Amino acid sequence: MEQSDPILNMPVDVISSCGADGRLRPYRLRLEEDHALQVFSVLQILSDKEIKPAGQPMISYICRIGSQEQSRLAELRYHISRHRWCLYRLL
């Protein structure tokens, strides 16, 4: 994944779990880039918090994601009302 614009806001497929306490935890994400699917593991979640940009309730996750031998920080967002994930930006 090349660094271009810091704000991507790109829809992604995410494998996640929902604990008994109702908290979501992302494990893997898949995105299409240059007509190829790429899969990244969520190696570590550094923070998660509820945010409301423009009144839209979301959960923001600051994560370390990786594939093969590379890793980087990223912000994933879960849109609560739409039940959708996006890769918001690379840090």
C-alpha cells in the first residue's frame, strides 16, 4: 500500500468479532487496490473511541496493520448506523 493522500476514507471488508460486552474488535481487513485484493492483519489496537463527525456515530480504531513483513499505523472507522467499515487514513 503506497502512501498518497493521508485521508483515504476507503470502504473495506473486515473480519471482526463482537464480545459479550458488545465491543467490536477488527482482526483482518481486505481492500482492492490497483485491481488486486490485499489482505492486512490487525496486529495491535492502540485505541478505540466513539466519535460523531457531522453527527454520524462511529467508532474510530487506531491500529497497527500488516501484511507479510511490513506494518504501519492506520485509522479504521466503523459507521454504527450503516454497519460499514472504512480505512479512513494511514498514519
